[in-house]
Amino acid sequence: MAGSGSVSIVWSDDHASSMLPRQIGDWFSPFGSELQVDVIVRAGRFSERIPQGRFVIESVPEANRTDSAFGVRKITAGEVFKVELRDPLVRVARDEFSFPTAPSSTSAWGEIQATTGFPVVRNMPDVVVPGSVSYADEKSGVLNKLFDLLGAWPHVDAAGALTARPKAWPAPMGVVTGVVSAPISMRSEKTYNRVVVEGKSPEGLPLYGVADVREGFLRVANADGSASPFGVAVYRYASDFLQFQGQVNAEARALLERVSRVRSVTRRVEEPFNPTRELGDVLTLHDGVGRVIDLTHDGAVTQMVLEVPDE
């Protein structure tokens, strides 16, 4: 899931009531309850509420209640309990189609809304869903394929609506200042130089597209056919939404461009707490740009992992 966290609830009111969940349907019970997390920023007379996200309460792992006697009844002087939070997409991840189902429309956005039941914000142009495909098994897999058609990843915004996070990098939208640290990390495990894409024709025949890195340090082979220093690392992708050879070939080329470059170099950036940062933001640093792929707020510090594009 894209978002998660834990929150400690401290409860004490004038009626000495308890909010500790005990059964399904209680406010903080992990059976459909949600928690809206906001940050309130104040400076002098200025005050602003910045939404951070709407989360599903997944569990209540710790609880501590203090009761006192008041006449013939017990009252709750105060209580502390922790709730574990998950991204609302967890609802989609644990759901499945009961049987193979055909799309109800040709609109990708319409199918996204019908599959998830979420309110959607159509922040990217719609595309056509092939009428010959069918949905089966886990809904999360179908949802990802639908967003692949849009060239995006599913993303739940701070208000709880489902939107698209484009895979293509947008223009930088901010500058990172006051950096505490920004070390560079380089790993090879998520870098690939060959992509194999499988589709299925309207007649049900398999279609394959292969794209290779031919030049540079990540080439799959040397000019004389011998093994290259990096060797071959294969990334596989399959989708019934790809129904023509041209689509399969184009998807292989597009995926190769991304998996052979992005995620090979990252930077872990720490800066003073900044509640305006979001996943997918492209930010400018003093010595380059990066895209946020991981975001954590820890006390007075905001920690980000940025993808760094190849030079």
C-alpha cells in the first residue's frame, strides 16, 4: 500500500466515557472505520489545516484504560490506545471478482470507479478499454492494469478520492531547501535491460514484445555477441488489455525506458518537517532533480527517498 502509519489516541472527556473499541461498529474498530489525518500549521495569528490523508483503521494492537469508582458505577478517567492505519486501497487489495466479469463500459475511468467504488478525480485523459477482456481473481490486479492504460499508478489523495499518479515525470513543482542530508544510493536489483511483454489477441492468441538495451553500460550483449559486463536482467509484464502487436511492442519500449533508468539511483533526503510534500512530486535540489517515491514524517523531520534520473 502507498500509505500507512500508526496513531496513538488519547481520550478523556467531561462525561468520563470510553472510546476504546470493543465490538464491530465502534468508532475506532478496525471494520470500516476511517481516520482523517491533518496537520495544523500556526504562525502568530495565521493558521492553516493541511490534509495529509484519509486512512483505514486496520487494527488496534495496544490499549490502556484507567477506570475509577464513582459511587456505584465505574467511570473512565482517561485512556490511551494505538491504531494502525493503511491506505484505503487495502479494501481493493483484499477484494476479488466472484466470477469472470466483462467490462461494463469502454471508459478506463468508468471501469476504475466501478471496480473500486471509490470517488474518482479524473486528472488524466480517458482511454478505451477493450470490450473482449474479462476481469477475474483479485481486483487490485485489474485496477493496476486499468491505470497502466492511463500511463499511471493508482493514488488516493488526501481527501480520500482515487486519482492517477502519472508515470511520466512532470515538471519540478518545488525546491528542497534546508536539507539536513542527501546521500546517494545506487543498487542494481531493480534495474533491467530487457523487457518481455505478453498480450492476447481478440482471438485469444498470445502476443509477445521484446525490447533490449543495445548500447551503453546496460547493453544486453557486446557488439560481437559476447556477454556484456552487466549481463541480462529481464522484466516481465502481461496484460490482456494489450490486444495488438503494435500495442505490445510499444509497451515493451515504454517499460524499457523506465525500468532501465529510473530506480537505479536514489537519494534519501531529510529536511525540516514539511507537510506539503506528496508522493510523485518532482523536486529540485541544489545539484539536480528527483521524484519522491517514499515519504515519512517523523517528528520535526520529513524524510524522502527520491528517484534520480540518469544523466
